[in-house]
Amino acid sequence: MGETAHVEQSIAGKKSSGNTVDVNQNAEYELYLKCIQTPVIAIDSEFNVIYMNQFGRKLIGVKKDALKGKKCYELFKTDDCHTEKCACARTMKTGKTETSITTARFGGGALPIQYTGAPIYNEQMTHVIGAVEVVTDITKIKDVISKATEASKKIMAIADEVHSQCFKVEEMGKQAAQVAAQMSAGMNQVSTASQQVATGAQKLAELSQSTARQTESLKKVMDAAGTVARETSTIAEEASQRAMDANVKGQKGIVAIDSIKNDITKVAEAVGNMVVSIDKVGSLAASVADIASQKTC
């Protein structure tokens, strides 16, 4: 309470025994307050202005004599006036120092301020009879806060953009992985197809070799069949001649007939060989058909 008493003494030379502060001022303390480059105001419990230093009067554009009977809320017209936010109202109610931030309006303009109210006690220090208000212009602070807020918004926007780009890069990475997987699958299919082609080529080569061998065998069979056919023709001519001789000679007929039987047996064997060769040719044709069917699949 001692500091509050000193504040009270620095504002007025004497006080009444009631709830108001006298307007008489001490010249020494007035000189000190004059040097402070911020508004300092003293009010009574009814919000009447009982003192304002020179800087405050110059700021709001009012002369010292014009302060008499003026309410503080008539001069500063802040957003806190007549509300529970008013720091001076709260300090006179609680007896403690109170601070608030608001906007003051005077001279056709608006000024962001921070102000602090300290209670003024009576001479007996028994109850609060007013308040001292110290006002600070926080325009520059507001500007810094505003710029910081804008910078913060820009930083957030950049962060969002970076996040968006990172998401796009992640999506591109996933797409690239999918394309790589598809290419890998395609290469596997190409490799498998190449192996199938190689296998088919090998089978065709084997078939070609087998066909060549079968063709050679068939050629031999056909050559043998031609030989047999020629021999059979010769035998038949001989048999015909023998038959004619048998008819002429009579007794030698039986011998000729036996010879004919032997010749016929040879012809039958030759025909049998031809049948076997034809079966081989049929098997070869079936193999060719199977391989052709596998290539088509």
C-alpha cells in the first residue's frame, strides 16, 4: 500500500476527507510527470478527470482548463469504456493494478493502446477514492504483430504447398513403381515367349532332321519297291513263259507251278515292306500336325 500512497501524493498536494481528490498539484511532481512521453491521467471514483499530464493533453488536443468536469470516457472513448473490461473500473473495485489492451478514439482517429490502472486510496488508506491511468501507444507493436501474422500465414501457405508437392511426388513415385512392375512383368512375358520360340525352333529342327531321315528311309523303301516291282514284272513274264512251256511240255508243269508260288511269296513280302514304310510316313505326318498345333496355342 506504500507505493500506492506515494502515487496519490505525487498527483495532489492534499485530499479531502471524502471520496474525491483535490485538483491542487505539487509543482515538483508535475515537472516529473511532464517529462514522461506517455499519457498519465488521474480520475476520481466517478471517472471525473482530476489530472492529465502535458503529453496526454497534447495527444488528445485539449487544454488544461478544459479538463474540469470531463469524464475520462468522454475524452478517450475506448472500446473498454462502460464495460467490465475497463482497467480503471476494475482497479477501483479490486484495489489491485489492472491492465488492458483496447483502441482509443479521439481527434477523428483511432489509436491502439495498452493502459494500466492503479488504485488511489484515501489518506487513511482505508478505501479507494480513484485511479491513476498510464497509457502506452502500441501502434508499432500492433504493426509488428500484424506483419508477423501475415508472415505466419505466408509460411503456412508455403508449408501447405510444400506438403502438397510432397504428396504429388509420393503419388508419382507410386505410379513409377507400378510402371516398373508392369515393365518387369512385360519383360518376363517376353522372356517366356522367347524361351517358347527357342523350344519351338528346337522342336522344328528335330522334326526337320526326323523328316529328313524318314524321307531318306521312304526313298530307300520306294527304291526297294521299284526294284521289287521290276523283279515282279520279270518274274511274271517268266511265269507266263513257263506256263506256256508247261502247256507245251506237259510233265514239267508242276515244277513251273512251284517256282511261280515262290515268286508270288517274294512279291507278297515286298508289298508288306511297302505297307510298313507307309505306316512310318503316317506317323511322321502325325508328329508334324502335333507340333503345328502346339505353335498355334
